[in-house]
Amino acid sequence: CNLLLNKYKNQISLFFNKNKLTLISEKLIITIFHKSLVFIANISYPMYLIHVPIGWIVIFESYKMWGNILLSYLLSIFIIMLMSYLIHIFIEKSFMRINIVKLTSFYNKKNTSC
């Protein structure tokens, strides 16, 4: 066991969770951390645009319905993140694709005319 831990000591992290020893690869941790940061980076601009109007509407309306402010905040965070993701997928990415097609056709026209 010591030989195994010495061999992979740079690739394995030890975590104690509720008195249980868990081995997790550092590469897995870095991958999960990287993907979560990329996700947040992708939805950050749509989130910036919609967080105030959507957040206030969801918070006030859900608070009127249920009377629980914590639930209202959590619901607004979930809805804002979901809407930001949908805006990123269906609006931002589609405009990026359109822009790439236009730039490619413009570049091709410019180079063929010489």
C-alpha cells in the first residue's frame, strides 16, 4: 500500500469525508473545476444582463406565493442560471456561427478579387 501511494503521490489526493478516506485523482478534480469555470464564464454575460429584472420578479412573486425568502432567493438563482444558459446556447452561439460564416465569406471574396 505504501509503495502504491509513493508511486502515485503526485496524482492522488486524499480526502476525509465523514470519517471515510476517499482517493480522488487530481486530474479529475482539475477537470471538474475547469469545466465549472468554463460554464460560469459562458453564462456570465447573459447572467449580468438579466439578473436584476428577472431576479426581482422571481423573488417578489415567489415570496408572495410561499412567504419564504430563502426559497425565493434559491429559486431566482436557479431560474437566472437556467435562462442565462439558454440565452448562451440559443442566442450567443447562433450569432457566433452567423458571424463566422459572414467573416469567412467576406475573407474569401476579398482574396479571390486580387
